[in-house]
Amino acid sequence: MNLQFISDSKGKITGVFIPINEWNDLKNKYKEIEQEKIGVPEWHKALVLKRLEEYKKDPSSAVDFDKAMDDIEKEL
């Protein structure tokens, strides 16, 4: 796939350009790709609500996002 990445003035990737013929191939392969609304499964909603309640009970149990990302990257 011949993707082109679009970056802002700081070099951060802000978008991706996909050639139209490759986009059409993806649309044929994945019929639902252009759907604007993709539903969230009920089990996922329930899990998020459970974790939110756990956080409300003990906010100190939350892990800083940057630290979590660093920990994940170390395991890769």
C-alpha cells in the first residue's frame, strides 16, 4: 500500500493519504469501512463503566498516561 503521511509544522503526523484505487480496494474488501457510526459492544460499555466506578472509589489507583505508555513501550 502506497500511503503518504501528512505532518504538521512540528513533524507530528496528522493524517494519511491513501490513493483512490487503494481506497476502492479497501472498500470492496471491507464493506463497512465507510460507516460513520460503528457501535460499541455492550460488554465494552459495561467494562468502561465498571472501571470508571473503580476510579471514582480510589482515584489514586489510576496510572499516569505517559507512564503507562512508557511501560507498554518497554515491553515491546
